[in-house]
Amino acid sequence: MSEQAAWDGAHVRAWLERQSVKARRDQDVATRHGRDREDEFDQALAREYVCRRSCNDAATHAQDGFLAHLKGLLAQGEHHITGAHDDRRIQRQVRACLQSLVKKAKTNSGFDSFARF
């Protein structure tokens, strides 16, 4: 059995910041393609929103605190995000991003790869 790596809040913050930058780039690409890519735009907007809301010292300092922060965002229910093309779709995307981050935070894995959310 392999031992789980220690929680590194600074690394998680760096991962979240990189994902936020990637999400903004994805939004720009989707905007250039117009109406055909509205779903991709909303998905990238949701990723940026989640990363921005989660990327701070207080939230990422400890693994338990980060999980509590993410679960609090999930419990919040509705998230008000300007610029979305479809409100229902953006809410669904935010929940999916939060659930994905909860899984990563529980296992403390997946923050090594900057390539994927």
C-alpha cells in the first residue's frame, strides 16, 4: 500500500490559479467561435468561477478546511455568475466542477497534472 502524500496548500493554490488561467483562455477561444461553442464557454466560466472562489490561503491551507469550503459552496445551491449563456447549464457545470474538486481533495490526488481539471 502506498502512503498518501502530505497536503500542500501552496501547490493546490498554484494548480487552481493555473486552471483559472486555462479557463479564461478556453472562454476566449469559445467566444471567437460564437454561438456554436456556448456550452464550452459556460463550462470554462464555471471552472474559472470555482477556481477563483477556492483559491485563497484560508481555503487551501489544510485539506479538511478545503473540503469544508468546497462542501459549503456545493450547499450554497445557486451561484450567481454574470456572462453565462444558459443559467441552468452554468449551475450544473459549477456543481460538476465542485464535485470533481471534492474527489481530488478527499484523495489528495490529481493536483499534480496541470494539463487537466
